[in-house]
Amino acid sequence: MILTHLHLFQVRNLERIDWEPHPRANLLLGSNAQGKTNLLESIFFLGTTKTLRAGTGPDDLIQHHTDEALLRAKVSHQEGVITRDLEAQLKRGQPKRFLLNFKKLSPLSRIFGQLPVVLFTPEDLELVKAGPTARRLYLDLEISQASQAYLQDLTRYQRSLKQRNSALKAYAEGRGSLDNVHAFDEELIASGTAILGFRVAAVTELDLLAAQVQARLGGPDEKLELRYLSTVAPAAGRLPSDPESIAHQFRLRLRERAREEQARGTTLSGPHRDDLELTLNGQKARLFASQGQQRSIALSLKLAEVQFLTRKLGESPVLLLDDVLSELDLQRQSQLLALLDQKVQTFVTSTHATPEAYQPDQVLTMDQGRLKVDRG
């Protein structure tokens, strides 16, 4: 996938941007707080409807002292046969509005896959030692861009989980009945079973891809392994392979923890409680890997995501690397840049010059929200 044109109006400190990126490597240079991250966030938002920072929403993208913002991108397949126009219209206090080829998108989930993106920020370097939530989000965003079916199942699951938790809370407070709780069990099990099938298959594929990248980043002696840990699985085993058996196991788990759930007022088993275990040479990476090794693993996960989406979609996603180089030593900078696939359109932001081995096709400077093309 190639982003051929980007138009931004009143997005954070970006008053107006009209830019034709290079189809391969784009380097954005500039001091901190000049707007580099805002530009990458705009691309990410157009691809996923999501903002970067936790606790922020579409209104936070709108420039201060204004009431609306516009984000527009022209995207083409790498063969150049099909071109799409994506547009996000933001008005303060109103729902975000997305258009595909100038027609309103409904539901918004249809935006996923139109501009597939993989984003890597300094915060993602904490992916290894962060809590399970970060790793679940990694899987959810990745698989959702590859499969509308997964996104629909995830939406169904989140809706039934919210309803079931409300019923459990009401029961714990003496305001409801167990019948109200069980009314959501089968929908939770059905959608949850589908999610588990997608995730286990994805992790099986990512395990091999990430291990190959890690061997190049950290050396052949570093063996990275990924394993999906499910709260639905038997206590001393893995999930069964077929959907019917998974659903049966999920049903059993809900029964086993029913009393605890009723006392605590929340659902304790299911995909929303699962984790992605990362081990390096057989030991848990979050506990035993060095800081440098943990960063290499996080890089491996993201570069494996690029390969995963390329396989599923038949073409490469857009890769966004936001100020990641400043968090790496020179050796890892060089290793990362050497691993970037020349077929993937890449946007790299940095506050300083990159290693000489990196030769971007277009170099730009961002200064107080203004974009200047230096080369390319």
C-alpha cells in the first residue's frame, strides 16, 4: 500500500499540510514539539480511527481555538491499479466522520484495511515488560487490519462482555438475578471462541516471523518464542484446536469461576484476560531479558507484524517509526534500519541525523508545524 498524497487542515499544530510522500523511505527531521508525531498520528488515525495517546480522542486532534479539522489521504495499491480517497472530518463535540471515495463510511470499522499501518513509538519499546493489555492491543490491532471478520467478532465480544459485567455488578450489589447474567453467556462464548481461533493462528505465524527477525537483531544465539496464554485453557494445558472444543472449554471455565465472578462483579475468563507470553532462550523476557534485548524483541514484534499483514493482505502496510532511533544505541539503530524492507513505504521521524547506512529517498524538515522538503 502506498500513501501518495496527504492533506491536513487544523490538526494539532499543523495548520495546513499538502504533501506527496515518496513511495519508499521518507525521513522527517526536526526538534521536539515541531509536529513530526502529529503528522504520523494523522496517518495512523486515517488507517485505524484511533489516536496515539491513551485517554485522548478525536477532539484532541483539532487545533486549539478552532472547532474542526480535516484529514485526507490518497492511497494506491503498490501496482497502482486501484486508488482510494480516505477522509476524516472532525468537529468539536461531534462524532468523527469518515469517508471512503467521498461516501460516508458506516460502520466506521470498515476503515480498517483501507490504509493498513504499523506504528512503532518509543512507548512500544515497553511492549515486553508492560502488562497484558498492551500485548492484547498489539494482537487486536494487527488482526483487525487483516480481517473484518475478526473485528466484527471483537465488537460483538466487547458488547456482550460489557452487558454481562453490568449484570454481574448488579447481582453483586443485590439489584439483579443470575438469569440476567447467563443471558449473555452464549453470545460471549460464541464471539470469544472466534477471537481465540484468530489469535492462536496469528501467534503461531508470528512466532516464526518474530524469531527470524530477533535472530538478525540480537544474533543467532537469541531464540525468541511467542505463546498465547488463555484464561479459557485447562489449568495445565493449551487451548484445544477446534472451535467446538474451545467453546466447551470456555463454558466450563465460566461455570468453575461463577461464584468468584458473582462476588467480584466481573467476568474473569475470556480473551479480555489473556496474554501473549514472550520467552528468550526459554526464559520469560519481561523478567530475564536485558533492557537491550527487550527492545530488540519489541522491534521484532513490530517488524513481524509488517510481514504478517503483507502475507494476509497481499501487499505491504505503511510503516511509521516515530522517534524510535533516539531510544536505541548506534548498533541497534543500524540493525533496525538494515532490516527495513525496501518494498515497504516507511516514515521515520528523528531529531538528529541517522546512521550513514540509511539512505532515505525523501528528506524533510518539520519546523513549527511547517513541512519543508529538503531532498527527494
